[in-house]
Amino acid sequence: MYRVLIADDEMIERKVLYKTLTENLGDQCTIFQAENGREALRVYEEEKIQIAILDIEMPGINGIEAAQKIREQDGDCCIIFLTAFDEFAYAKSAITVKALDYLLKPYDEQELMLVLEEAMRLTEGRMRRERAAKEKMNAGAYSGTGPDGRSASETAGCDGGVAEASKMTGRDGGGAEASRDEGEDFGSIRLSRVAEIIDKYIHENYMFDISMQDMARMMNYSEAYFCKLFKQCFNKNFTSYLTEFRVAEAKKMLEEPTVNVKEIGKAVGYADSNYFAKVFKRITGQSPTEYRMVIFQRM
């Protein structure tokens, strides 16, 4: 069971979110609630929370401050922010938090569930690496890997992909761009150009394990500011857009009867075939196999 925390000072919104998650993930998650940042930190420590959904604007310790304190203790906890669109300037201080995504109120259920399922996938992957690392240590064969279970070459490969992608923007990843005032009027830079860069990156890298942080870093923006631009460009958050793009590509491949469903999942960025099937059904209402059968019946 995954341990999930919902922290929101608005009781009705918190209860609605709790009900939604319980109905969709009740058999997979234990869900805790907090009505402010201070209580959220207490619950996080007591229950060893793995996925934290934090409203940014809370009295006392706000969502960003709570997330920063969580991140000081735990680099792996999946943090998801709930925010109103006009809170993004306030969210600039979240640059070091490394949130999985930002959900803009009001969010729809599918958008919420796609982000939560991605958080569960990442949490499961981390737990598998931790188990594997412990097994290697117990066997006296643990060597040459980092604390996350990846080798140095794998880690370098990940960073190298982002560095290569950064060439599209003409930025070198240095501090000059990153330190500018992100509250600037974005009308001075063509939004369509930003959308083009993002879309090109996703088209060329959707088959890899890319994240919102990769894109934000590539374009030299804080995560919060990048999410604001992404929402303006595509009217949805990063996780939803990437997932829907991958599913659209998978649909094309499913029209080829000789290609294995498991291989299609890998080809569009899902190494876990069960997770691929879950996400595909979330988007289409059908499993990949069911979708393929419908296509063939029409032929």
C-alpha cells in the first residue's frame, strides 16, 4: 500500500479529493489528511509518507515551506502541488523542491489520476531499487552503483540527454538565464515558439523516461514557472500531455498485428507492461488488447 498525504486548509476541497482518491485508489493506497502545513509535516514524519499532495496556500507553514522541509529529509518523496493560477509568482520559491507536477485548480479527475498513477510508478521503482540494493549488499556484491541503484553511466546518460536537448533553446544552462525575473511579461517572447520547442522535445524523447524537471531545466525555468507556461501552451499539465501523446502513439502501433503489446508499451516509454495497460485504459476506456481487437473487427 502506498502512503499518500493530502494537505489542504479548505475542508470541502480536501474531502472531495480524499473521496476521489479513495474511490479510484482505495485498494492501493492508505490516504492521510492534514489541514495545514504544520500538521502535514507531523503526518509525514509519523506515517513515512511516500506521496504528498500539498496545497500551496495554507496558513502558518504553507505548502512550499512544508515541501522544502520534507525534501530536506527525503529526496524521493513524490510531491504534487495544488495551486491557483495566480499563485505561480508565489511558487517561484519552490524551485528547489523538485515537485512531480503542479495541479491547477480546478483540475479534472483524469488529470489528477494520471499524476497520482505516475507518482505510484515512481515510488514503486524506488522501492524496487532499494530492495535490489539491499540484496546486493547482503550478498556482498554491491559495487559501482549510486544510491538510487543506477550506475554512473546510466546517470550520466540521463543528464546528457537533457544537455543535448538544451541546444534547441540556445541556452547553456548557466545562471544568467536562470536568475532572471521569471515574473517578466512573457509577451516579449513568442509563446508559440515555446510551445514548438516543448512539442519538439516531447516528440523526440517521449519513448524515454522524461520528466517535467527535465523540460524545466532544459529551458532554464523554475518548475513552477515552466508549469505555468506549459498550461498556457497546451491547456493541461505536463504529465497529462505526455501520457496522452504516448497513448496516441501506442494506438498507431496497435494497428500493426505483428507487434507485441508489451513491446509497444516499451516503445512509447513504459517499461512496465501492467502500468502501460493501466494508463492506456485510463485514457481510452479499453485495455491495449481490447482496443486492438476492436480495430481488427472493423477491418
